[in-house]
Amino acid sequence: MKQKRWAGVATFIFAGLAATLQAGLFLVIKNLTNLINEGNNTSSSVVLHMVGVLVITMITINILHRVSGVLAAWWVTHMKAFAGEISFNYLLRHSAGYFSDRLSGKLQNKINNIAVAMDALTGKIVEGFFMLFIQLAIFILYAFVANKMIGFASIVLIGVITVYSVVAASGLAKAIKRYAKQGAITQGIIVDIIANVLATKQNVAIKKEEKHVQNVLDKYRKVHLNVWWRFSTVSMVGNFLAAIMFGVVVGLAVYYWQLGIITAGDVMLFITMLLTLYGNLEALGSSINYFVENKGKLQEGLEAIFIPYEIKDLPNAKKVNIKEGEIIFDCVNFHYKDDKKNTVFQNLSLTIPAGQKVGLVGESGAGKSTFVSLLLRFMDVESGTIRVDGHNIKKIKQDDLRRAIAYVPQEALLFHRTLEENIKYSHPRATKKEIILASKRAYALDFIKSFPKGFKTLVGERGVKLSGGQKQRVMIARAMLKKSPILVLDEATSALDSQAERKIQKALESLMEDRTTIAIAHRLSTLKQMDRIIVFDGGKIVEDGTHDELVKKKGKYYQLWKWQK
């Protein structure tokens, strides 16, 4: 809320002036009523003067409201944008594990809730509470000036309405939080289905997903209905209490007017002011409910996004420039937090000299991908150390570590942007010449040129407009642009046909020059030329050597090789 704070302060000042002047308007009405009540004793010029004052006051109030509105718009839009910005920035720095456990649509909904709630809460504070507070304070002052009994009655009745509204709203908090949570779940599921619409069509599962969404929306409807009924009850009771206040105060005012203690103008002041306040007091419960609803959405969003990072830089993390690419795993122990019974690595030790080309093989679940994830520090080891160029990766900045590693994953990670933007994502300052050269070396230039817009072609969400092989070649071109001493290939050629794979293999050989390379592959033929092949089995290194050495051993690698021949 400190964003553009001058606009925030000015918003409250102008809103306060508008509320005060609006309350002062009733004094003009009071005096006008008393003048009219005097009948022929009052000159028409005096009455016309009072009417003029009334009109000018109304115009001034309108101007103050407009100025306050413009300032509030300036303030709140900056605040809302900043809330979304810091939420998104914080979210991006969570670990890979955080995202794997959560739906992307649900996270987007929470960021949106934080930003929208800030907008709603600020508007309600200014208009729903601050201005009403000023009007009520002035009303009580008027009541005490007119008559102490009316003043005390007003305080008691306003107090009862306020206490009821606060208590009722606090009782709604849990229901509203469930509503916000179910809304996020609903949106997340719908986004997930849309993202996988091709799988839905391919498996003839449209009716199944329709039923799934119908059930989710039905749950959302029931939670929403529960909140709506609570809102309705609070509003009804609020109306009842506001009506009682109107009756009591106006009744007392008429009674004391008949006794000659207050004037007809005082009675008119109470009637007109209460009619104005009636709507606000009637809606006070709803305003507090609305406030609590958005506070619940804000809190739910904050609790989901602003949780401590699992993977974070140490306060004294060193900034380093990794140039060689030597990798050492030293007595590394690790298991997944949701599977504590099964240890993935136990006292794993391995040294990969700078510039060495290493292939990782093994059956699914053997530990190959976990090895890479630990190296990239998408996860942290439980004990032991991983060192790159002698630096413990826990003690250096994550950005410096990942800047030193070009990573080509099994699944192409493409944005709904142009081919050029996707390729140079690893090197934003790359020249057009460098982009073309990288595309050529990745055997992607021919298919890029075949598109009418060439490098300016949008690839669609997750690269849906490209074939599997095209997507992978874009990823390889991206890796070629990244100036990094370490290269990680995770099934980099898995989506390619045999002819394309042979071409890419030549490109990869060029890409691997002067880089420490770790390549995961199920097709063992792609690893024959590696300096060294490491065989994982159950999280342990069971064999380590060149292709020829391991074949001669006739062990685990030989069995895998035989199955694929």
C-alpha cells in the first residue's frame, strides 16, 4: 500500500472532505426547513439564498468525490499491479517440487485473487468504512447537540449494528475461505483439462471430463450457496436493525419537537440524514462480509504463495563464474519427502572431470533424472555435497549454477511466443546471425523457413503447433546459444525419427565440444561415442566404463544393450 502513497493520503483527505461536507449538507436542510416553517415571516430572498447554498454544496461534494475517485484509481491500480508483480516474482523462485505438487491454473487464480482483493479491500476501506465513520461521527455530534437522549440512543443503536456486523462477518470467514479455495481448485482443474484437450479427444474422454467438471462445479455451487445464504441472513438482520434505529431516533425527535425542545429543522435533519445513512448501515453487514470475503481470498493466496522456499540461497552465498565444469558428488544421500521409505541415493560418490562426456543409463526409476535434478539444484541433497569447479552448490547462488548449465529436457519447454524468442531464451542478447547459425546446427532452419512468417511464427501453447521433433530441435538450438561449460541432455533425441536423429547426433557432437556433458538416453546407440557410461540400478552406480568395456563385462549394461539390438 506504500505504492504512490501520496495518492493514497490525498484519496483519504478528499474522501473525508466529501463525507464531512455531505454531513454539513443536512445543516443547510435543517436551516432551510426552519426558515420555511416560519412561513410569511421569512423573505423569499433568504430562502432562495439557502437553496443556492444547498446547490453549491451538492456540486462541491460531487467534485470532491470525483477528485477522490481519480486519486483512488491512480493509487489502487498501482497497488494492484504491484501486488500481482511481487506475488508472481516470489512464486517463480519456488523449487521445482513446489510446482510439481500444484496446478498451474490454481496458482494463477491465487495471484489474481491477491491483486483483485487488494483492489476490493482498499475501495471498501475508503468508501465503505472511512466515509461512513465520518458521517456517523458527525450524526452522533448533531444528535448530542440537539438532545442528549437522542445522542445516547444513537450511540447505543449504532454500536449494536456495528457489533452485530463484525461478529456476523467473523463467523463467515471460514465459509468464505472454503469458497475461495474451492474456486481456485475449480479453475485449476478446468485449466488442466484445456491444456490436455488433445489427450481428452484422443481417448474419447469428453463426456468423462464433462462429468468431472460438472461434479467440481456442483461442489463450487454448494459452497457458494452456503456463503450466499449467510450473506442474505446478515443483510436481513442488518436491515431490521437499521429500520429500528430509524424508528427510534425519528420517534424521539418528533417527541422532543412536540415538547418544543428541538426544532422542526432538527427533525428534518434526522430524517434526511438517517435516510442517507440507512442504506449504508443496512449494507454495513454486507460491506464487512465483502471485506472479509476479499480478506479471505487475500489470505488464502498469501498462504499458498508466500511460504518459505524449499531451495534458497544462503545469506552469504558466493557469486561465482563457473568456467571449467568439473562435477563431484561426494557421499550424497537423498530420498523424496513423500516417499521416506525408499532411499534414492545412499552415499553416492562420483567425479566427472571437466570436459568429459558421460552417458547415464538404467531402467526407469534407477535415479538418472534425480541425479540431474540434484545437479541443477531443483532439489537439495539430505547429506553429502555436490561440487562444481570445487564450489559446494549449496553455498553459491542458484542463478550462477544454472547459468553454467545448458539443459535439454525430455519434454520440450516452449512458450507461446515466436520461434526466435524461444530459441534466444537462453541468450536474450543473441544476434540474428547467431540465432540462424544455432538453428542451422540444430537442423531446425529448414522447417523454420518453411513457415510463412519464419522466425516470427508463434509456436502455440507449449509448442502445440510444432511436431515433437521440431520442438526438440528448437530446444537444442536454444542450448547451442547458451554459453555454458556444462551440458545436460535428458533424452534429447527421444522425439526424433531415425533420420532426424542421425542429423541431430552430429549437431550434438558439435554442441558437446569443450563442454562437460551428461546425457541420459534409453537408446544406448546414441551413447556409444561417450567418454564414459555410468549404469544406475536402484540408485546405485553398478557399472562405469566405455561402451566397449561395459559390453565386454557382460553385466547390466550388456543386458540392456542386448535387449535393444
